Amino acid sequence: MIAKLYGIDTYTLKDDEYIVVADFKSMVNVRNIALKNKETIHLFGYTLKPKYDECQDGFVEMSSQRINSGIIVVPDSIMDEDYLYYDMLIGNYNTTDKKEIQNIEENLNEIIKNPLKDKYLLPDATTKLSIKESTNSLTVMVTFIGLYLGVIFLISSAAILGLKELSESSDNKERFRMLRKIGTDEKLINKALFRQIGIFFLLPLILAIVHSIFGIKFAVKILEVFGTDELLPSIIVTGIFLVIIYGGYFLITYYCSKNIIKEKN
């Protein structure tokens, strides 16, 4: 019933079967070890075996993150209601009007802040709208900080490299003039300059990529609670920004250096 309400896969169980529903990746990997070993559980005098050899993706409590570390689902027929831990009310609004939904959620929040113990017992409530609002605010904040710091550091490093190479080109202007005097072709000089600047820009970039690879491997352990399904598109977008900004500084530095060493008639 809950799975159908959320629009996720539903399952049927025999009286001697159980499944584990989870979406927190680290715990899923741990629980899959037991499920693959066909570990049985004993509950209310029944011995249950796993229906699947891995966790099924899903949740009971709505959240913007993947925090379900594992729920063992057993047949209703074996349950003893005297062992119920807590009750949960899950439902959909009987309306699609945004203003009406907003009013309902405001009333729910008011009841949570000022509970009427003689009428309601609502210590906490989670709604789709509140999750969406909190997620959007967190996403905007993290994105802004990440883009601001990332772009500032990227521009600063590229600018420093560019100024350093332009200074080197001015100092080496006489050396390039000597190459022309001994008959070196202009194309070879430009090619050498391109390679020189390319190596100068490439070495810090390689170091940054290696550092990022290890950093991402570490960060995935933290980010998996938020879900890492969209990590690859983010990396691709970051790479595009890197090519545009860092590559742009590289090309500007090359053409400016080329003009500096150019022989004036």
C-alpha cells in the first residue's frame, strides 16, 4: 500500500519470506552480504528466509536524501500487533490547488508548533512541499558557494600562470630573435612557444585532476546520502567550465606571447 502510494515497486511475500528495503548505499552493500548468504531471521515463532539476494530500493519516510539504512518487510499474517513501535500516517492531499495545499501545510506546521493534546498528537510531519523547499534552498546555497569559490580560484590561478608566462616571453624575446637569425622557420618558433606554454599550463592541471580524482572518491562516501546518480553530469558541466575558462586563458596567453616575441619590421 505504501509503495503504491509513493509510485515505487510493490512486492508480495509468502508466509516464510522477508525482504529488505533500503536506499543508503553503504548499508545496502552490508545487508546484501547477509541476503546473498540466505540468512534467516526468527520472528514471533516463525523462521523467515530472504526472497531476494539483494536489497530492494525504497523507503517509508519521505526525505530529500537517501537515508533509509534498511527496513525488514515481513508478511502481515505473522505480525503481533502488541509489538507495534509507532504509528505513521501517510497520505495524499485531496486537492491539486497550490494555494489550498499551502494552507494545509501551514495548518500542519501550526499544529506541530502548538500541539492540541486533547485533539491531535502530531510531534512531527514531513510533506512533499517542505522537502522540496528545503532541498532547493540547500542546493542553491551549495551551488553558489561552490561556483563562487571554484571560479574565483580558477580565474586567479589561470591569471597568475598567464602573467608568469607573459613575463617569461618578454625575457626570452632576445632568444627567439637569435633563433630567427640562424634561420629557424617562424612556424617552428610558434610551435615551440605553443608547446612551452602548453606544458606550463598542463602540469598544474594534471596535478589538479589527480587531486580531484582522490577527492571525489572520498566525497562520494559523504555524498551518497544525497544520491550520486547525478554526479556524472555535474562532473561533465564542471569540465566544460574548466575548458572554457582555463583554456581561454591559455589561448590568450599564447597569442599575447606570440605578439611579444614577434619580430617587428
